[in-house]
Amino acid sequence: MPPAIVAGRSPGLIHTLAVLRRMVRNPMDAWPPGVYTDDLVRTRLLGHVTLFVCAPDLVQQVLVDDAESFIKAEPMRRALEPALGQGILTAEGARWRAQRRVAAPVFRPASVNGFLPAMIAAARTMRDEWSKLTPGADIDAAHDMMRLTFDIIVETMLSGRGRIDVGRVEHSMRDFLESTGWLAALSAVHAPTWTPFPGKWRAARGHTYLRTMVAERIAERRRTGERRDDLLSLMLDATDPETGRGLDDVDVADNLLTFIAAGHETTALALAWTFYLLGRHPDIEQRVLDEIASVTGGAPLEAAHIGSLAYTRQVIFESMRVYPPVALIVRQPTRTLEVGGVTITPDDNVFIPIYAIHHHRKLWQEPDRFDPERFAPDAVRARHRYAYLPFAAGPRICIGMGFAMLEAAAILGTLLPAFRLAAAPDFVPTPKLRVTMRPAEGMPMRIERRT
Ligand code: HEM
């Protein structure tokens, strides 16, 4: 498989405007070529220094060992806070720590396993919808996976969807997420918060609706004392093991919206890219099908089967190496410090270019080849822990990674044995970085029923 992203020429040689144009079109195009070969790359644009950190031991310093000396960068916070408030994804310091402690047990395997039946039920609904399509029909796998993971997060979070206008929640979240690119770009050039941009009003209407809807659900549960097996009840009941305190209603609302925003598109993209890669690699696809068949005995997939799908998990991990749904993490130092011999200050940005690290010439053999054997247990043990970062690392590692892996396996295990999906032979998707890394053209695929 050819490298999907061609690194840009050295930014020093290119006029700043040209770099900025690339950054708006697809920020990954503007990354310096050294990110695929070097440990560290320092660039300067509009007077701001950006340090790209690629070597796993330096990644470990930034995300793990010196994590206390970094915060999430301002543009990301400014883009997300209007809708997500100060939830786990956006908060810093003591406020983040307390919320993370309260939410951690909610995402332990014992709780998350309880969501598997809902995940499988939603995947079966999509299987039934796909069954009604004419054989050979074209679908956009990225769009369908987005709908499916959205249904799953809404159902697992606020079960009893009869009382929720799921379509309106979906629109509102989409309008808000679409505004985040503009908000982040405007913040990066220090534009004032009132600066107008296309879709600003729609986004504001979207997050007002989302916050009202979530506040109503919370108030209703508090009023009735009703308990359900969903994330909302778990979050209302959860307490901080250190202080015994729970979350107030604003914290619960911020985090529910955070889980919707952070939890559906990422998993949907992991699945869309996986379907694409499996369609291109029939031998690997056959191994996945054989594993599913041997675990289920040919019966429909059930929750108890998921733990045995070891090769399927390897495939999902390798797909997130080739196409990481979160391709970049940005941090800002809170003090002057040294990373790999380079001094950085609170005015500088530190980029962890996950996509480039996953395709780094020094870290992976034939980095652009899709090969799930890289995630066989011995191969994983032989590698630096921080050469692979789909869920980031350190204290701010993705809290939903167990949830996402179960969900991805449940969806693949339900849909793959029923349908074969293949992209047109000449179709090469372009990974495009927005907040997540999406296929720029969607994921058009032809669907056939397996006999
Ligand atoms: C394949 C799917 C997913 C991927 C690739 C992914 C990736 C990531 C990454 C890279 C981060 C770190 C961001 C940073 O530090 O700047 C993160 C954080 C986070 N993710 Fe995920 N995620 C996925 C699914 C989920 C799900 C399903 C949920 C919730 C249901 C979730 C909730 C969160 C939250 C709350 C954070 C913030 C954690 C903190 O700052 O303490 N994610 N995710």
C-alpha cells in the first residue's frame, strides 16, 4: 500500500501563506517531512515555534513522565468548550483529576461489558437495514458507521431512546463538530471570540439544544430517582474514591456531551478504515471470518464471544496504526523545559503527530503495509510502548478505549460474516485531518451479501 500522505517540502523553503493554505486544506500536508524519519522536528510559523515529537522515549516524556508540565493547547479547548464545557476532555488540573477519578470505575471492563448487548443489538439493526439493499448497492461505509456508533453511544448513555429526538441530537452534534475546525483555526491566529464564521449560528443553536436536552434528562432522573443500566445512571451514582463526593449536574452534563462527541466519530472512523483495509486484503479478511465462525460456531455473535476474538482485535489495532482516528495531539508547556535537547517555553506548541509516528521509518518495517501480525503478543512486547498511540498515553489516555474496542469488535463480528464490502479498485481514500482523521471523500463501498 503506498503512503497515503505525501509529506510537504521543508516549511523553511515555502512561503508562510502556502503553508497556511495547506494547513486549512489538510494540516497533515503541512507537516515537515522529517516527522517520518527524525526524533524531533522544530518549525517556526508566524513567530510561533512548534516542536514535533516523534521518538517514543520523548513521547513518553511529554505524555507520561512530565505530563504535569503540559496542558491541552488553547485552540482545542476554545473549539470544544462551548458545547462540552469543562468535562474530562477539556478540563485541566484539579478539576480534571477529580472528574477522571469519579468516571474511571464507570469505564472499567465490569461496567463496559454490560453495554455489549446494546452494541450488538444496534449492529443487528444495521445488518437488517443492509439486508434490504439491492445486492451490489453502493454505500458510504463512513456515514453508516457514524450512524451506528451514534445510536450506540446515545443508547448506552441515555437508555430508553423513545424519549429522545435522536435525529435532532445527531444534527445538533454534527453542526457543533463542524464548527470546531473554524474555532480552532481562529484561536490559532488569536482572533477574538466574536469573529463570525460560516455555520457559527447553527453550531450555537446545536449546542444550546444539546445542553438543554441533557439537563432535562438529568433533572428527570434526579426527580424520579429512577436508575437504569446506562452511563447517565452510572455517572449520577459515581463518587470520588478520595473525597466521597459525586459530580454536580453541570459536570454530569459536560461529560455526557463529551462522551457523545469523543465517543462516536472516532470508533466509526476506526471501523470505516477497517472495512476498507479488509476489502483490500481478502486473505486477512478470511482469517477474521474463520475466527468469528470458530468462536460463534456459525451462530449470531453474542456478548460472550467477544473476548475470544483475538485476531479480530489485532486487525482493529493494525487498522488504527495505518489510519489512526486521532492523528494528532497538541500540548502547550506550562513552564520552560527541555525535550530532546530543545528548550521549549509556554509560548510554544508541542505536536505528537500520531499518524507520522505510526508510519515512522525508524519504528516500523514497511510502515505503509497493512499487517495485523504486528499486533501478535510477541511483536507487541518487542516494541517500544510509545511507538503506537491510537488512544494517546499517560494520565490523559482515552478513558473510552475499552468501550471502543468492544464496540468495534461487536460491530465487525456482526456485520462482516453477513456482508462483503469492497471499495472500487482505483479508489484511494485521502486521510484528512479535522479534529479526527476522516477519509476526505467518505468511504464509498459496494456491498454484497455473503452466501
Ligand atoms: C477508536 C475510538 C477512539 C479513539 C481512537 C480515541 C482516541 C482518543 C485520544 C487519542 C485521546 C487523547 C486526546 C488528548 O489527550 O489530546 C482520547 C481522549 C478521550 N476519549 Fe477517546 N477515543 C476513542 C473512543 C472513545 C470513546 C468510545 C469514548 C467514550 C465513550 C471516549 C472518550 C474520551 C475522553 C472522555 C477523553 C479525554 C480523557 C482525558 O483527557 O482524561 N473515547 N481519546
